[in-house]
Amino acid sequence: MGFGDLRAASGLKVLNGFLSERSYIEGYVPSQADVAVFDSLSGAPPADLVHALRWYHHILSYSQRSSLPGVKKPLGQYGPPGLADTTSGSAPSAAKEEDDDIDLFGSDEEEDEEAERLKEERLAQYAAKKSKKPTIIAKSSLLLDVKPWDDETDMKQLEALVRSISMEGLLWGQCECLTYIHTYIHTYIHTYIHTYIHTYIHSTG
């Protein structure tokens, strides 16, 4: 028994003729007999061998062929009588079985790892971009009410003395003198202090 050389065109023709009268190598369900013959092929039969090609794709659809029933026997125990098996390297190919088990759509674990890597890259890019962005400095606006000692106080000199106060972040603004009853003058001076400067103002009675 045998198919001749299943890696040659002549052996594939024998297999095609054998399968023209049956669905499987042995019996009425796929078994280890089909797996033994399938593993001996170098690839799919040509399109003109319709019976062998139909059988090949049917067996290929089983991802766990090792779970099919039966016991795998040598190729010489399958096929039509009167022919011997001459297939070279007919032992099952482990590499072929591994290829058949490849998930063409990828695994969830690989997708999760890729998503986590992209997330870490985007967070790093965001942190780097944020570190280069200039810090917005807010400022506070204060209105100082400067009262003279009496009506003879030189208000210009008083303003100059107030403006002589200097410190980092302190900017003096507009000055306005207002006259009240009996020429009592108040000086209002606007000042702007940046929020990172701590300013303490002590008032005396």
C-alpha cells in the first residue's frame, strides 16, 4: 500500500484518485490517518487535483490535528494496494505544525504590551513638553494709601521715598494725589507684586 512519492506530481495524482471515491484516508471521519498523509505533503495540491485539494483544506481547518482519533501509522499502510510509499522525509514536520497554530490575528497579550508601551511613550512626551513650557507668573495689584504727617509734608519727596523701596518682583505703578478738607492730601500709589515674592506690609496707627 502507498501513494508513491507524495512530494511529486505522480504521488499527488494517486492521492487525488484515491480521494475521488472517499472523503478521508480511512473511515468516515477525519483521523490520524489523514494527519499522517497531510504532514507528508510539501504544500497544497494544485487546483486541477480537486479531490486532493478539497481534502487538504478540510484537514487544514483543524487547528489541533493531534486530537483527532486513531493512531498514526507509517505511510506505507495507507493508500491503494499495489503501490509502495517512496515519499522522502515523510516524518511529520514540527515546524509545519507550529506554523499551522500561528494566530493570524495576534494575541491579546501582545496587543496589551504594545498598548502599554505606547501609553508610556506618550506620557514621557507629555512630561517633556510640559517641562519646557514657561511657567505663568501671576501678579497681585495693591493700592497703597500714604498719609502725610501734616499739611506741610512735601508729597513729591514722600512719593520718591516710597518708590525708593525696591525688591525682586516689585513694580511701582501710577501715583495720584488727592486733596481733602483743609488741604489734607493722600497719596495713592499702585504697585504690582509677583506671586512668588512674599510681601509683608506693617501699618502704624
